Amino acid sequence: MLGAAVDVFGLRQYFNVITPARKVRGALAEDRRLLAGARRSVVRLPGERARAAPEDPFPLTPRAPALVLRHCRVGLIATGGDGRAGQRERSRHA
């Protein structure tokens, strides 16, 4: 009786079922949040309040004097899109 209760292979089969089931449950919860966000962006249900945007998405940070950064590596990353808008403007005027 105790041998059947402590069956190592039975426990392994049990965990082989539980682990993927937990992953599926997590993926479904993530998909549900994604779909709910997409739905909220298209239509708001009656009685549903709009979420307030953060007051300041880019808060001010204290400035660092140049001397503090003298021995540090500093990088600057800037993006400006893919440049297609400028190409369209040039092609219209050409």
C-alpha cells in the first residue's frame, strides 16, 4: 500500500502534467490581459472608467556636472523613425 503511494514514476507523470498546465494557464492569463488592453483601446464598456495617464511620464532627473562624468563612458541613443517620410516629401517635389 505504501509502495503505491510513493511511486516515483507516478509522481513524475503527475509533475509532467502539472508543469505544462501551469505554463498554459500563465500564457492564457497573459493573452487575456493583451486582449483586454486591445479591447479597451477600441471601445470602452458602459461603467468602465478610463485609466488616467501618468502625470509626468519623463520625470526630471538631477543634472550631473561634467566633472563627475569625466571618467565614465556616456552613450547617446537617438531614433528618428525609418526616414520614409522624408523620401515621400522628396518624391512629391521631384
